[in-house]
Amino acid sequence: MSIVLSTAELSAADRSERWHEAVSRTFVPLDVNILEEDPSPGRIVTHRLGATQVSDVQAGSQEVTRSKRLIARDGKEYLILTLQHRGSAVKEQDGRECLIEPGNFSISDSSRVFRKKVEGDFRFTSFQFPRKELRVRDEDLHASTASAFSGRDGGAALVATYFARMAREAAGFDEVVGRQFVATGLDLLALVINERRGRFRPQAPETATAMMARVKDHILQNLSDPHLSPTAIAAAHFISVRYLHKLFQLEGTTVGEWIRAERLERCRRDLLRSPALGLGVATIARRWGFVSPSHFSRVFRAAYGMSPRDWQIHGLSGEQRTVDPDHSA
């Protein structure tokens, strides 16, 4: 659902106050200083992709400030990635000042003081998301605020293109798809920041851990897909199949083994609940991505020491015995 806030229908005298309210309601609380004698109409169109807010903003000359007073009042830790489309902005944070021109993007941290000044008619798209969603070191983030990332070349151009396309399609994404697209975008942003800071090494523990978390989340959300494969998983995360296999090797397993174990565990649980669910063994197997019933029976027996049918009949009492405190001695 889109939320549209506009001052176009208001008189020039009422626009400043209403615009200040619109900006602070959309983003974190900010002080807004309109730099025009007769304020231009302003417009904000907002969508949500999971925990990320995507906003398209158009207005005239102004200056916004995130002060210590406002930070103390709400204490929110958000990052704001801004793609500049029209007009130029001067941003200040962490002792730096930079000029953000059309085609570039920048990052602001709501937990620390910042200032942004734009003169003339402007338009930008912002992505506001919780700080914890971007997996980079604090010192690297601090070194990246109030810095211009060029949208014309290198990894930053890929990030700019990806986020711009995501913003255009945001209204059509459902919640699950939207969260996955945002997660991929933030992975790309983290890679660009790490590269700029000279930290990007694909085998670095922090990089591998962050990517593995994304990969596992993707797998768990697609376990029911019988076509889930290393090739599809790698493509969804913009990594090579070789690197994907390396990630799982670091944990002493393989992609296929991990997927099979997760599918079997869910089948095991559903088989115990099958009378209430009204589902047979074959239906439960298909529900979690097993195409062949005979193959499912073989791998289930290898994992749990009995057939799915036997587990369905006897598994519940067996589980109760293993956790019964009267039999723990």
C-alpha cells in the first residue's frame, strides 16, 4: 500500500508547518527549515518492504537537521540510503561534508547528528532500514556517512541501479519477496562499503557469516520448492556456485545435505501431527519438496531408523519417552 503526503493543495502560508510534520512522520524526527519565501509544493510517496521504508520525495529548497535533542527524544537507530535524482544536496555527518549530485547516493545514520541542505527543486528516493540489517563494522559505517557513492561506475553503480529498480517495483512486491530483495540489496551495499574500506575478502569470517545467514534464510523460505538447487540459490544472492559450496564446507556439510536435513525435520514434525492435519505420508513429503515417495522413505529411514509410516504411528510415544523425567535416570 502506498502512502502519499502532499502540500500541493495548501496555501503557501500553511505549507511549511505541514511539510515539517510530513517529513518527521515519514522519517525520524527532523528539524526542517524551508529556504524559500513562498514554499514550493512538497510530495512524499512511501511504500514498505518488510522493515524497510521506501520513500520518493519531491520539494523545494530546504535544510533538515537531526540534532542531539531529537536523537535523545526517540533513540531510533536507522540508516537512510538516499539516491539523488534531481538537484544537488550538501550533507554533513561525522565531521565530513560532501556534495551529492544526481546519479549518486549517500548514507546517513539517525543515531548521530547530521545535516542536509538542498537548494532549488529536488527529487530523491530514500531507503530507511534498521541499523542492524546492514552487516558492516561500526567504524566502517562511520567512515562511509556523508560520502558520495558514484552511481556511474564500479560496485556503487550496481548498488544504485539495484535500489532504483527496487524502488520502481516496490508497490508490486508482496512481503516475502520484498524482504528478500531488500536483503540482497543490503548485502550488495555491505560489499561496496567493505571494498571501499579495503576489507572485502570473500573468505573473511564476518563476510561469510553474513552471507550464510542470508542463504539459509532463503533456503528455509523455499524448502517446498522441489527445484531448489545450488545454482538457483547462488543466483538469488549474486554469488558463484563454487563460493556457495565453500560456505557450507566451512560448516562441515554440503548444500544438498543441509537442505535435506531441514526438509526431513519438517516432515518428521508434520507426520506426528498428521491426524490433525489430515495429510498422508506422500502429501507431507511433497509439501516439503520431496518429489519421489520412495526416495523420501529411504532418506527418512536412513535419518531416523524407521519408515515414515512407522514414525507416524509410533513416533509420538517414542518422543515422550525420551523426555519423560521419570525415565531419565
